[in-house]
Amino acid sequence: MSARRAVRDAKGDSDRVAQIRKRVDDAKVSLGERGPVWWHDDAPDFNRHLVKNTPYAAWYEKLSLG
């Protein structure tokens, strides 16, 4: 977070902003937010699918919503 604040504070100095943005990017890569994926479980990705179209449909139906 300090690097993000530093970007804000360095507005107007393009060289300094670029340097600080590199720090932000390095931090995000270290945290696993960017860069190559670090997991390889070969499980299908159901992100961006309606739950009714996934193996979780029966579980979801049993939830009391509301």
C-alpha cells in the first residue's frame, strides 16, 4: 500500500512514477496477483458460469436463500 500512496504522491514526475509503478507490479507478482499461474490442479474453471450450469447446481438449490 505504501507504494500505491507513493504513486499518488509522485504525480508530475514521470520517471519517479514509472519507478514506483514497477515496485507496485513487483509486489503484485510476489503476491500471485500477476504473472504466471502458480497452481496446476487441472480442475475445470467454472468462473463466469451460471451455477445451474456447473456441478454445484444441486448444492446451490439446497441453500436457503432469503
